[in-house]
Amino acid sequence: MLPRSLTAAFARALLPATFTLGLALVPVLARAQTPESVRSDSPSAAASDSGLAAAVAPGATPEQRVAEVRANFTPENRSYSSKRQLLGFLDPLYGIALGLLILFTGLSARMRDVAHRAGSRRYPRVLVYIVLYTLVAFVLGFPLAWYEGFALEHQFGLSNQGFGAWIGDELKGAAVGIFFFGVIPLVALAYGAIRKSPRRWWLWLGVGTVPVIVIASLIQPLVIDPLFNKFTPLRDQQLKQEILDLAGRAGIPGRNVYEVDKSAQTKKYNAYVNGFGASQRIVLWDTTLKGMTDDEILFVMGHEMGHYVLGHVWQGIIVFSLLGFVVFFGSWVLMNWAVKRFGGRWGFTELHDVASMPLLTITLSLASLVVQPAANSFSRHIEHDSDIFGLEVTRLNDAGARAFIKLGSQNKSDPEPSALVEFFQYTHPPLIERVRFATEYHPWTEGKPSKLFHGRVAAAQP
Ligand SMILES: [Zn+2]
């Protein structure tokens, strides 16, 4: 919503520093809230919970694991993932179409007129405009948001969330967007730059984005995430000790490992690393804790520890900051062209007129779409490095393969997407490649050196 369109555009540039285990879900201004977390220690209970079509027994051969990936990609899972892939292309186009509608109907100019009654200074005008724009975008964007975030998830039995809780999260997301872009005057500052420096504002916005990304990455786990979910230390004491031992070997302070009650929203599995410096943390979804066995969870943690130890959050901040310059430059070119061509019809002739905000959103979306494949390629590269690290630190090859099979099956994701879909949408290597790699990568059995983890490995590991 605005937060969809504006945040999707900004968030893609602003808050990228979250690395997950599986396919990137919603980017940042995420979603969620409360209840209970449970965990089963019994592998059989876990297997039946994970909804696998084909069993995942311990100790299968690499070929059997690859066959299992395909067997678990059932017609139902295929149907879900193809809808998701289509939505991956449609969603940004829908946002762009809405922006054009708001411009060509003159609605943007009218919202600007209302905003100008708030005073002569830029800050109140931008704030009022953002509130109005958020409301309009929320209403117009609702049908697709509802289908994508609620109806589709329920149709495929992936949601644990009632309509009230879902819409509550959406409204919270919109409020967070208004707060961070409007109340904190980020957009007002951007408009100040657009007014003062018509030829170079893209450069200033690119520069200004760097500290915003850094601060946003720092506060996200402390301020934004807890608005949607409850974060607690791991409750399973035995597993917690095994994870702390693993973290100790990887050089990560154990206090930075959390579980989150994502079962409040979804049945899907995931885990992630976000924050940085003092706020950096590894978070396991309680659904993952419930559905995976201990050795699978340890491999998942090994992967997440890779992100942490290999400095992926910092690298992400640098790479996405650089891409931010490209995105703002593209936006600058497109906006200058569009306002000359259509500004008269839209009711504004200057880019520093707040009525241009839908145009800013559209052009940021378009430019983001162009750089998305580069961002995805970078992301797939570091995800593969984290897989290497996870295998090296745990040496749990088969558990890694099983974890990926469960992840793909439970989340109904396509293990072998087309090259086009991988190029535009996949932030992680396709699961079939990850399963194959997990089963085949064990240089330590051949006396070869590890690539990324050079510390001590637990004696008990096979
Ligand atoms: Zn990852």
C-alpha cells in the first residue's frame, strides 16, 4: 500500500539488510503479532506437520534427495508457486498503474491543494500529503493486497491469521510508513533537495540514503519488528545449548539468537539475520522450530551464522547503497521527461511540487525493477556462501538437504524455476541446486581445506 508502493520502492532501496533462509518474503515493513510457540522434539511429529508428499528419511543418497525435491513439488505446490511468480511480476505493475491513475485523474493535484492548507512550510504540507496518499493507495491497493496477503494464503492453507489480525497488520504497516517517511521528515528532506538542486538531487538522495539504510538496519529489530511479533530467547533448553555451542564455534555471542512467533501469521518456515552492530541477531521462526528436527535446525542456524560471520549485512548495505544511486538517477531522468510531457495534465509543472509524489513512486519502482536482477544476483551469491559456511561449520550434509526439502515443500516454492523467474525474482539459489550442493559438498572427507569456516568443528559431528 502506499507503504506498498512507496515503501516497496523505497524499502527495496532503503532496508535491504535482512537475509533469510528461503525465498525473500515480504521485504521490510513486514507484518505480524502475538500468540504461542510450541516445539516438537519428535521427528515423526515434525515430519507429519511439515506436510511432505514424499518422506524425508535420514541417510538417503544425493540422487534420492534430488528425487525427493521433485516428488514434493506436488501439483498443489506448483499451482501456488506459479500464482506467486505471476504476482511477482504483476504487483509492481499494479502499483505503477495506481500511481498513473492518481496522477491522470487529477487526484494528486487535489490532495496537494488540501495539503497546502496545512501551512506554508514544506514539512506540514508533505506530511499531510503522505497521509492522504497512504489512505488513497491503501484503498485502491486493497484488492491485490487482500488477494496476495490473505486470500491466496488461506486458499492454500498457509495462513494462521484471521481477517481482523491481517488487516490490523496492514494498517500497522501503513502507520509505520507514515511515521518513517512523513513524521520523520525523510520525504520532506528529499523534496527540499529536489527544490534546491534540480540537476543533482538524485546524487543528494543517493548520499542521504546511506545513513538512512544504516540507521534503519540498526533499529529495525529493536523498533519495527516487535510491532508485529514477539521475540523471545529459545525455549527448548537442549536445542538452545547445541545452538549456543555452534554459535560459540562460529564466534557469535549466544544472546543474539531469538525465536519469533511467526505462527501467529503463517505456517511457512524461515529464519533470518538482521540488524547490525549491537542489534544484529539471528531469528528462528517458531514454525521452523516446530517442523524441523534438531539437526536440520542446526544446519539452518549454521547458514544464518554464515550471514553474520561473513559480514553480509555490511556488504548488503554497501551494495544496496550503490544501487540506490542508480535508482535515484533513473528516477531523475524519468521524472524530468514525464513532467515536461504530462505535467500540465497532472496539475503540476515543478518536480518539487508534492503532487509529484506518485510520479516519484512510479519512477523509483521502474528503476528498482531494472536493478532488481543485479540485486538478486548479489543475493544469490552470498546465500550460496552462507550455505557453504553452514555446511562447513556443522558438517550436517544430509540434515541440510532435508532442511531444504522441507523448506520448499512447506512454503510451496518452485525448486526448479525458469531462468526468467530466477533472474527477476530469486534472491536464493533454486532449491534443487541447494539440495544437490548440500549432499555433495564435504571437502573435509577428502582432506581438503574449508573455504569459509576455519574454526574448530565439534568432535561429535560425523
Ligand atoms: Zn540466507
